[in-house]
Amino acid sequence: MSKRFDFELLNTDGMARRGIVKTPKGDIQTPAFMPVGTAATVKAMMPESVAATGADILLGNTYHLMLRPGAERVHNLGGLHKFMNWDKPILTDSGGFQVMSLTDLRKLTEEGVKFRSHVDGSEHNLTPERSMEIQKLLGSDIVMAFDECTPFPATEKQARASMELSMRWAQRSRDAFGDRPGYALFGIQQGSTFQDMRAESAEALQKIEFDGYAIGGLAVGEGQEMMFDVLNYAPQQLPDNKPRYLMGVGKPDDLVGAVQRGVDMFDCVLPSRSGRTGQGLTRMGAINLKNARHKDDPRPLDENCTCPCCTKYSRAYLHHTIKCHEIIGSMLLTWHNLHYYQELMAGMREAISNNALDAFVKNFHAMREQGDIEPI
């Protein structure tokens, strides 16, 4: 096990990359999907169950954890890993996105963002320095620079002002993070849908020097086609020898398309949120277990899946537990969804290693076209 943070690129297939992120708490096989443990828990899952799906790393949320139970409290209780019983790597986001999306009363200045908590109305001031302090208190292995998530749509003038502010905050985040062997700090590229602006952002971040680079400001309402348009160039603007992380993405076909375009790491609430709303995400597409047509169906959710949900329970049982609002329904579907996501990522890793990603992608889309898809 590595005693420092490092990234090894093992193979490429077109723009797609197969690699390993090495950390003191374990290796992260890439392309990687990070289940979201917003408030120190992946909803409806035990930590050992999340690990059993094949996850190498979890995401925690700075904004939510600073409000409840508080970063200082988590630190005093031994750090986030001990607090939530997860001994593998943890990445924490900076809190910037949630401040913009979850709080109505906020004031953005050069210094940072003043806002009122959506929980109890208490006042807070989140700056690059405070974000770095919180993430250090939590014990995060991969820390995200504090940025402003540029809203969509944005004019060129708005996008530029937002990007340049984020670059100034990136330097302050780097300075506040300091020298922490074994821990990593990722910078976040901004620039909305403007190619030249994203190039400027990437150049500014590389001058500051980060351990990895995220592509921010996507999956905020622009749609898949426009997102892919940006991903046709944005990953290539970032260094080849560092991991690339697309924040907040996404649906299975988003993941496949982004991997084809050179992205290494992902996170999204979709598999766990869908599990809590009665949706199974499968090779054939999404299946809504609330639908009455499943009430007498003895088949598993996916006959070729090896997760506990599919090997031990029927669609009829899942339908019953969902309709009755039994917790086990959410647990089983979430377990399946996370298992499917990890299986999808493992399949892409193997395909890239064998220079066979094109065939994998072709089969992926063929399975979904012939499956019983219910839009999500």
C-alpha cells in the first residue's frame, strides 16, 4: 500500500484511460465511481455492504457535515473514517455547490460566501481557508479546492467572472492546504460551456499545481449532448499524469460517454436516490418496481446480476416492500444499483486494458435498446 498519493496510468484506449490512484488508505482503480455518503452515510447501506459492491472510495459532503454534526465534533471523535466506519479513502467536496444550490440567503464576496443554514437558519461564512480547515478536520484523503459552481445558463461575462473568482480561490485553497504528505488536493476547472475559458482555467490550475483535477460546472442543467460537447475537449486540457474527476455525474450512459472522453473518476447520488424511490438501474435500463406489472413476477431484477438483491429476492417481493414503504426495499435496490455501477466501471476498466472499449460500448447500448427501459 502506498504511503503517498500518486496516480499511475496503466493503459489508454482512444481517449479512455485505465489507471490506479494510490493512497495510504488503499488503491482506487480507475475509471472509478464513488458512492455518495453525504452526511457520513450512504443512505440505506451499511459501510461493509458498500465495500462489498466493489467501491474503493466514498464521497463525503463538507457543507452537510459542517452543519451536522460539525467538523470539530467529527475530528474529536477520531475523524470521518472512524466516525462512519469506513477504512478506505474518502473524498470530500468543498461545500461550494451546496452553498449555491441549497441556501436561499447567501452573499458572495471576494472573501467567500456568507449564508444561512438550510437546517436551522444559523449564519456561516465559508471561505477557501475554512473549507480547507473543515476537510482537514474531517480527515479527508482527497480534498477539493473551494470554488463557485457556475450556474447554467451563464453569459460569457458571467462565466468569466465566476471562473476567475474560482481560480483566485484555488490559489488560496492551495496555500491553506499546505504540505500534507499522503493527502491530496484537487483543483476544479470552470468556464461553463466556453472552450477558451476552460483552457484558461486549466492553465491557471496547472500553474498552481494540484494532485488531481476536477471538471466542474457540468451536470447543472445543460443536458447530455452539451455536456459531451464540453467533454470532447475539457479532459484533454488537463494533465495526462493526474487523475481527472467529473463532479456529480451521472446516469450509466453519462459514465460510459465520459470515460470514452478521458474521465477517470465520478460521483452521483443517482444509484442510491433511485434505490429509495423504487427504481432498479440495470444493464437493460431502469426498471420501476412500483409498477403493478411486477406484483406477480417471480423473476429477479436482473437474472445475470450477482448482488444479494438479485440472487435472493424476486421482483414481486421488491414491488411489495416498495409499495408498503418497508425499509428493506430501499436497502435491496440501493445495494443492487451500487453493485451495477461498480460492475459497469469494472467492465470498462477491463475493456480499456484490452483495448476493447469500442466493443464494450457497442454492447452496452445494444443491451439497453433491447431491454425493457423505463426512463429515469
